[in-house]
Amino acid sequence: MIEEEENIVYRSSITNPQPYVPQALSEIEDQLGSMMLKSPHFKDTTGYFPDTSLESNFFELNSGLDRMREKLGEDVHGKAIELSGRAKALFLQAPDIGSEKTREGNRLLDEIDQLINAVRRHRYESGLKDDDGEVTGD
């Protein structure tokens, strides 16, 4: 009986079978920060989110970028998607957190973050309202 219990995968009550998709520019920035901390393999070490993977993280990021396409503009959106693809390719090749490929992948994620930050700054300085009617940069 005890041996069987050791093989059970416990799922958190806060997990959702649907992937999380960022709903605002600030949430994409949060996603990028989280990804940098989990690179290059994107595995959950807590056991609460066993389905977390490189694929799921990049699906969430790219879905968020697609969702925010209008706010980002075509040029920024296209550049961010291109950088995301390059970062993913590097992480797929990275053997560990200390590798050059991991550092380069994180640099590309940071570049996406800088693009989004510039858009948020422009939106804030222009007085553009977010989905809640507030001027936040989202």
C-alpha cells in the first residue's frame, strides 16, 4: 500500500486543465520573468504543477502575445513572436541552467520584455486606457 502511494501524482486544487493565457501586457511581463526563473527546462519542482513544460510555457507566452497583438502593434508583435521562437529553440538545446544557450535564451526573453515595457511606457505617456478604463500602460 505504501509503495503505491509513492507513485501517486498529487494535483493542486488551484490547477486548471486549461493553459493560462496572459490577459494584459503586465501579465506577459510576469510570464517572461517566471520563464527566466524556470529556464531552460521549465519543470515545476514543487509538484503542484506537474504539467508545466517548455511547450506549455511558450504556448502561454505566444497566446498572450497574440491576444495583445492590437496593443503591441504588428511590428512589435512580429518581433516578439520571432524572438520567442529563437529562445525556445535555444532552450531545447540547453543542457542546464549554466549553459551559454540558456543565457542567450534568457537574453532573448529579456528583449521581449523590453519591447513590451516600451509599449507600456508609450501607452501610459499617451494616456491610453486599459481594459478597465484606467491609464496603467496595459
